[in-house]
Amino acid sequence: MPVTVTEKAESRSLVDGESAELIYAIRGTASQNAAMTELKATAPAMFEGLYRQKPRIEPEFVDASNDDVCIWIATVNYGSLEFSTPQTGDSAFSFDTGGGTQHITQSLQTVEKYPNTPQNPGDPVAPNMQGAIGVAGDNVEGVDITVPVYTFTETHYIDAAIVDNAYKATLFGLTGKVNNAPFKGLAGSECLFLGASGSYRESEDDWEITYSFAGSPNRTNFPVGGITGIDKMGWEYLWVLYENAVDEEQIIKKPSAVYIEKVYEYGDFSALGIGT
């Protein structure tokens, strides 16, 4: 006979807004694990606005040689979210758009330069550096700026049977790689997998795994100095080569070339098994 889960008549005790209890009879299996699986598929995740806690199963009659006569009694308690126990298959999410720092040598725009007209007849005016920041002799010193950084994490509770050595090797292999296809709202090349950390929950026979990611936008058709039509994928690295030039009879540093470097390999994030 198939495994059945039936709510008992004495079920549904409730303390309004604080706690509740549902009681079930499970028939058709001698396996406590199978009984627990069917119970979790039947008992609602929420009841009267309260969250399911860790279920408890006790044998009423179990005959290992005859599933049909086996009966388990299950008690499922409900409470507020702060006391709820995540169940296998549950997920939790967080994100942070706090600022990070980046060293740049080119500005988006030179707003003004002084003196822009001769102070006295024959005096020089400030040369056009074409956006180079902090030119000092042969060096372009640049500046550290605050930039938006998008990082996010997802915590998933995954059945222990899935988290085998091959899956752990997949996590290891994808760490430090960039998505080769759209993932979690980010276009291909925009998401970097920072790695995962996991711990085994013996009570649930599952793994609590937290996956960490960072996002960086793709950019297309933008200028650097007088060089236009530049495309840069999210986690590629851009650097600028400068050369000496003359402006207003002064030696300046102007961008002569822009290089886009691939510094991360691509990976198939669908292998993480946490959706796209």
C-alpha cells in the first residue's frame, strides 16, 4: 500500500498568535525516513500565520517485514519565524550594494581646468589632459574612488544525497568563475561566484550551504580619453597605456591605447543547482 499521512481528530491545538500543533498518523512504511519525507510533503509550511518547526515522529506499531501494518504518530509544532527551523528545500537570500573602492587613472569628464585663459599676455593655460588624473612627470597617479559593489548570498538547505563529493568538487571548480549565461538577474559575464560554505545538519539529514556572488555590469561603446567605441564585459579588466603629447606647449600624458583583459574563466552556473 502507498504511504498515507492522515491528520488525527485530536489535532489542531492553537494558542492564538503564539503556537499551534498538528498531529498525524502515517501508515504504509517501516522506514522512519520515508515517513518523515511524506510528513514534510503533507504538513503545511505555515498554519494560522505560524511557521512549521522541526517535526517529531514516534512509532506506534512497526513491523519491518510488513509495511502495510506500520503506523507512525507525528507531531508538528508551529511558532513564530524566529524560532522556526529551516526545512530541506528551504532557501534564504541577502544582498548588499554598499560601496567599494577602485583605483582609476581616467575621469569621466574634466569639468573645468584653471587657468583656462592666460593670466597675463603670453602666460600658458592649463593643458588638456584628456581625462588623465594626477599627471606627475612620467606618471599618471590616478585616484581611489568609491564605487557601487553588488554582492549577494543565497542559503539553501539541500538533501544530503545531493551533496556528494562530485557536487562539492563542482562548487570548488566554479569558485572564481564568471557566469557564461544569464544568472539571478545578471547578464552573462556580470556575475562572479565567490564560493560556498556548507555545514551538515544531522537532525534534517541535509546541508546548509551559503553561496556568495558579486555583480559587475557589462559596458559597451564608451570612451576613454579620445579613444571611443570601447566594450568591456563585467569582470574583464581595463587598463590604459599613456604616451607623451604636447598641449598648450606643455608635455602631457594622453591615452594612446586601451586594453581589455580576460582575468576570470567562464563557468556554467546551472551546475550549482540553485536555479537561474
